[in-house]
Amino acid sequence: MSTVIASVDPGSPAERAGIHAGERLLTLNRREIVDVLDYRFFCYDPVLRVELGEPDGTTRILRLRKDEGEDLGLNFDTYLMDEPRPCSNHCVFCFVDQMPPGMRDTLYFKDDDARLSFLMGNYITLTNLTEREARRIIDLRISPINVSVQATEPQLRRTLLGNKNADKSIDYMRAFGKAGIEMNGQIVVCPGWNDGEHLRRTIEDLMEIGFHSCSVVPVGMTKYREGLARIAPVDAAKAAEIIDTVDEYGAQCLERFGTRMFFCADELYLKAGRPLPDEDYYEEFQQLENGVGMLRNTTNEFLDALSGVEDGDAPGFTIATGVAAAPFIERLVDAARERFPGLRGEVVAIVNDFFGHSITVSGLVTGRDIIAQLSGRTLGERVMIPANMLRHGEGVFLDDVTLEQLSAALKRPIVVSETDGYSLCDTIFAKGEETL
């Protein structure tokens, strides 16, 4: 834990009050500051009593005024003012355990930190939540909390998570629900483990606890599973079974609570060979980050953007995407070509040789697979990829291949499109895109 102030923003309330780098932030309005959540919540008020620790061990107290909700302007060595809390579980389906050796260290780190759930939207299991943190969530009404549920039967949850105390977090869920804390859930379905009647039990429990929403997603398995638990893949029949179960309970929730509450990931519809539900099904697309309704939302955005395109003259393109999304992207390109017959472009599904062919999502496509499968092909004047193939904010794939290396290997500029329909349309028609 480090509440030592690393820097103070120029012109901020903290600078105007005479707070300096090197001092330690001890309390705000007599509330102890332990980490970023304490800092964010207790600095909200317009009048603050600030207790600071000096490098020589003495303390000083000052009072300041600022706008309500205005940040003090203090910066710390780490975003959390602490180290991220690592996961204490050994989940049978953990994707990190299925990573090949020799990748960058950050890809092997598992976090399970409640603070990141609130601040970044990460999903957590609550298994390493302390009593103080649980109490703080309730007292400060920290919402939303995103919970990796998997199962609510105590023994099954302990087994799935590989943690003998995993069932205790169910008590936290119930306490949060009772306190009115908004929770979004995720259930990763592992056939033979938490499907069938176990899935029904979990859904029924979450209905009573009072979750705001919950996504149901298929387990992802790479080819690197030596020594790991045996899990059957989610095939077409299993995907259809899961969809039917979730829809059954969704209808009950709609009648009881006015919301479906439970939603299947797009990947399940693709696996089952079923059409995506209409837009109304997804309500407010509250589980979009878990791949729920992303394809439907992208379709709506793309067609809306396409209706505003006046000039269809654009350079030829090749879109590289994952196997699952490729037919869907092809339909959007066909819609664009129907309006502008001269549009030149193709969609190529990149088979995941790196992680294994059972991995079909675009976000896990690697640079070397793109190079291997596009080299020697007749390509358009530019190669387009979705942004989720890259490390956030950087031009690097999971296998550390860079955009520069991809461009050099394919001898084409690489155009990165954000994962929404408007960006895809703009990129296809070369409207303000950035190339490399």
C-alpha cells in the first residue's frame, strides 16, 4: 500500500492548498485512506479536512474548499495506490492456465480485485474479498460490482473455482443484493460441470439474490490443456440447450421483474446456428462487454452509418477477422456492396493455429496467424483488422507481433477499426481512418 503523493496537478485544489509531492495522504474528513476507492469517495465533498504525513514522520492538517465532485489533483505511484490483488482461485476453466509458454509476463497474471471491478468493469469472484472491503462496498454503496458466478451450489462452486472457501462469496452476493448493490454476473458454462440442472439452480439463485443482469457464455479452451481438468467443448446441441434454458428463465424474469436479466453471448447463437435475437431482446445492451448483443448492435450501427454514405468509391480492402465473426462481417460487406456495386473487398476468416482451432473469436487472433494465412493471397490495397486483436492502447498482438511487422510482412498498410458498426463502415469507405 502506498498513499505517498507522487505528484500534484498544476492548478488543482491540492496545489492551491499547498499539498506537495512526497507527503502521505492519511485521512480525508477523518476517514482513513487505504487505496483509490477511499480516495475517490472521500474527496467528493466540497469541504475537506486533509491529514498529511510528512517524510520526517510528523503530520499536518489543512482544510480546503473545492467544487463538489472535483478531484483533488493528487497522483500516486500506482493507479490503485496499491498492488493489484492476484486471484486466489484455481478454476478448472481458467484461460490463463491455457496460455502457451514464452509469452509476456503480464498475460500470466490473474487479477481478482474488487476495486478493478468498480473502476474498470473487471469481473471478480469475490473469493479474496476482505470483510472490510465487503462492508465498505455496502456502506459506500459502490455499484456496479461485476461478479464471476459460475455456480451457486456451494460444493460445485468450490470445485469449479478450485478454492475451498469459494462458497463464502455467495454470502457476499446475498448481502450485496439485500443492501441494494447493483451486481452484474457472468456464468461460464462448462459442459459436464455446471450445465443442465446446475445451470438452472444458479439462475434461480441469482433471480432471488437480485442481480441486475447476467451473461451466459461458453467456456473457451485452447490446445494447451495438458494436465488440466477434462471439459467437453460447447457444441451446437449444447449451445442450443443453453439458449433454451436461458430463454425460459428470461421469460420468467421479464414477467416478474420487467427485465430478462439473463442473456446468452452471441457466440452461443453462432455455435447453435441460430439467428441473433432482435434488438429489443437485449434491452439496454448491458452485457455488451461480455459479447452479448455485440453483433446485433454492430449490425444496427453499420446499417445506420451506411445509409449516410454518399460516395462508395473506396480503395480495395481485405478484412482479417476471427472464424466466428467472419460470416457476419461478410453479410455487412454484402450490404455495402449491394448499395455500391463497385466496392472491392473481401473478408478472410483467420483460423487460430496459435491457440487451437476451437478458439474462434477475433480478440484472440495473433499476428503470426494473420501473416501465415494472408501471405501469398491476392490482397486488397489495405488490410483491415478489429482493434480487439491488439493490446489495449498499443499496436501489439497477443504474440507480440507489432502492426509495423504485420504491415511489412504483408506489404500493405494496416487499418485498425474499432469494434463498432460506425467505425467499421467508416473504415471500409476510408473515412478518416488511420493507417500504418
